[in-house]
Amino acid sequence: MLINRAAAASLDDTDDIAFVRDRFALPPGVLYLDGNSLGALPKSVPARLADVIEREWGQRLIRSWNEAGWWTASRRVADRLAPLLGASAEELAVADSTSVNLFKLLMIGARLRPDRRVIIAERAAFPTDVYLARSVADLLDGELRLIDEPAELDALLDEEVALVCLSQVDFRTGLMWDAAETTERVHAVGALMLWDLCHSAGAVEVDLTGWRADLAVGCGYKYLNGGPGAPAFCYVAAEHHALMQTPLPGWHGHAQPFAMSPDYQPAPGIGQLANGTPPMLSLLAFEEALGALADVRPAALRAKSVALTSLFIELIEERCPELVLVSPREANQRGSQVSLHHNQAYELVAALIERGVIGDFRAPDIARFGFAPAYQRFVDVWDAVEIISNTLTSGDYQHPRFSVRSTVT
């Protein structure tokens, strides 16, 4: 157990990936524990975007689709993502938002099992996952089964199930599924497995090939640091490419986009999951941002994530008994966040943000702290707990101004 800040600093001195922090533009006086909501800005991104805006767009105009490689940018991003996801780049498409991609994959997965009509999802999943799963079930005249606890999955798995959609890491609690073992159980009844990786990619080890996952979706703006609204990605295992059919055929997913044919002919393989023209500024920012993780092993990110969250839990339980751990205590069941219960969690988070400790709030009573191993330090953990403890002891969070709800929490 660490007993002082100097001991935390010594962990930073021996951190094998401490050098990665220097690649991020972190504001002074801020302890940023919200990388699970929006990743920090990589230092190289502003200059890259300035060049895109001033030269590629401003001077070369439409010629940059060819000259600057705008047309192939999504494939380059897939190349950079592949090692972080344990996948082949040819199985990844970078396009659209997580929600749009999730709709595509739910439809694809359900259609790949046309003799089955059931989709399974988590009731407490990020709401969009449930909304879309219900919508797809309705569109296909199917049935949606919702589970409340991981232990309920087996009872709902049968030969009517076409597709199971789960979040590897729960957005509210940080609970992490055993993805390989769960995928095996789903396959045992002949169903397909779709993983939502929004709260894991870039911080938790992901091995889509090793898990034998069928489908996966994730966003680019959390632990991958692609910027607000960065394009999302989707994965379809190569074994399904021959039979998959996108429900959203767009011209970028056509085999010959510039033939401008009124008849849709899907691009080969994963290419058909491209849709309309991508948001090029966001896509190129995402490409540049991924360079900050290019030489970092996912296993190293995960090891540091476990160490950071474990230290935070130990210090919180030692110094802040008012806070109750919501996230799993066992590291192998926990993602890269720690969620804590408090009756005035919103007010506490608001007070902490004013004091430079940025976490976030999730209804009804959870203070959530995300630890991005690429740029978080062990002294950040120590300092954050010091401020949290002082804020609780002082009772300052009870001031009426902290109860005024912001639009984004």
C-alpha cells in the first residue's frame, strides 16, 4: 500500500510507458479522470488539422481527395486500429457514428441467422444499444430479450437466438465480461456475438480474432483520443464477408463509386460498410491521434490500467469511507474506470471539477472516474484522492450552486 506521494512518484519513475504522456496536451492544474468519456488531445493533432484546413482544403481544394489521400484515409485508420483490436485491417471499417454502425451490425448479424428471431442485449447497456436492438427486432419481426445480470445469459441462450450484443465494459459500473468465454457460450447455441468496445478499446486488451468474435463496434473519441465526435469503427470477421449485406448501402460502399450507377453493387469484403462521405476533418484528426499509441502494446496499456485503478480503489477506501465501490473489486472483471456511489454524487462531481479533478456523473448516484493509461500518472491518482478526501471532509460539495444540473453530466 502506498503511504505517501513520493511512493506514487516512484511508480511513475518505473512506468514503462510513461513516455507516452508527453504526446498529449494536458492543461496545467487539471487532473483529468474522464478519458472514458473524451480522450485528451494528442499534441500533434492541431498542426495536422491546420495543414488540412489551410493547405489541403484551402489551397488544393477538391484535388486533395487524390493528392492528399483523403479517399483512402479510412483504410489507413483501420490499419492503425487493427493492432489495438486484435484484428485484421481487412475486417475493420471506419465510418459513421457508433450508433449508425451498431444498427448496421445488428441487422447484418440477424440476417446471417435468418431462421432465428431473437436478439439478446443488456438492459443496463448504454441506452442507444438497447434502443437499436429493440428497433432491429421490431423491423425484422423478432424478439428482444434483455438481461439484468451476466449470470442470466445462459438461461436466455437457446436455438432461437440469432445474435447477442454485449458491452465488453459496462459504461456505468465498469464491469468487464470475459469476452472469450462468453463468445464461446454464445457460439455453443449457434448464435453470433457482437461486442461493443466503446469503453475498452485503447485501455483494455481486445483480441477479436482470439475471442472468435463475429462482430464488434466502437468509438474513436474515448481511450483512442480521436476528438469529440470522432468516427467510429465496426468489425466483421472475414468468415462472414461473403454472406453479409449492409442495411445502409451508400455510394462509398459501392464497388465502383464513381460509376454513379443507380444499381447497388457492394464493394468486396468490409468495404461495403462504408456509407456516405466521411467527415474528413474528424477522420484525419483520428488518424493523427492514433499515432500517439502506435508503438504501445495493448498489454502494457492494460497492465498500467489495472495498477492505476487498483491504487485508486485502495486509496479511496482508506481515505473516503463515504464512497461505496460500484465497480468490481477484482481487476480481471473491471475495465479502466472506477465508479463510486454517493447520495450526492452529482454535487460531489461538480465540486471536484471546480477543484480541477475532472470525472463525471451517471444517474442515479454514481461518480465515475476513468483512467487512461496512455497519459495518466500514479501521482495523479494520489493527488485526486487527496482532493476528493478534502472535498468530502469540508462538505463544500453541499453548497447549493453544485446542485444546478448542467446539460452534459
